Amino acid sequence: MKENDLQLIIMDIMMPEMDGLKATIKIREDKNIPVIMLSAKSEDTDKIMGLNMGADDYITKPFNPLELIARVKSQLRRYTSLGSMATHSNVYKSGGLVVDDESKQVTVDGEEVKLTPVQYKILKLLTANAGRVYSIDEIYEKVWKETAVSAENTVAVHIRRIREKIEINPKEPKYLKVVWGIGYKVEKI
């Protein structure tokens, strides 16, 4: 997985070295790609355990190859159309806010928004990790690539200017939110 760009995994539970359940837990630590469990274990408790461990689907052996193909297509359709594949395509979304890292273009409800390079880097960081709160120091260190020393005003000014460009009402932001006493995040919509 570290060397290849995968979009779906079909994994047997009974594998040497690491079983499929442990492998799924490890995959879920940093990946959200679809995982289909394939197993001879057909008890309901086995299926429930596989799904609870992070598998997206569970197929018991013997199986119809056409059913497996249909389930793979279904998972890929869900994965690509619902935005979970954003990190693969370098397009990050939160509702109507779209940050396309390949074209370096930002749009809100289809309208292009012009940002400075620093504003773009801040917004990309927060949108690519929507829902995660970043402290002011974390934002400064990731964007400016240096240790944060009294970075509060610098980051706050950039956040205010980004809000003025992407929010309908910057005083009541829909996307770029402050988490008082902690930092900032882009809302996961």
C-alpha cells in the first residue's frame, strides 16, 4: 500500500503473518479505501466482526464471480462519487467549497475564488483535513515551514482574508470555523 496507489482491497481473513482483520485495522489507521473481506467463515458473528473491524463488505466462499464484480463496482462507485477518493485525485471538498490541488484552483458553489499562495496553502491544509482542528502554531509550521514564534496575528489575518473571499457572511462562516482556544478547521460538510 505504501508503494502503490490502491483504490480497493479484496482481502481474505485467513492469511499468513497477519490475518485480514488485523490488516484491516492497520489500513484504517490512515486510509479510507474500500475493503471487501473474502472468507470461508460464514457465521453471522464472523461477518459482523469483519464489518465492525472496518471492512466495507463481506463475501463468503464459495461465491459467484459476477457477484464479486458487482460488489467491487458498487464500492468503487461509492468511493469515487461520495468524495472519499479526494486524496487520490488531489481535489478536496467540503460542501460547495472545492480546492483542486492540481490546477491550484479554489471554487465556492462553482465560482472561482482568487487566493494568495499563503492563503491557498492554509485553505488546502484545512480542507484536505476537513473536520480536524489545527492550532495556530500547527498551521504556521505547516504552511511557512518554520517554527512558530508569536504566529497568532499572522495566521489570524490570513484566516480573516480567506473568510472574506470564501464565505457569504464572514462573521457567520459556513466553512472556515474557529474553535475557541484551540485553533481553526474547515467544517466537514
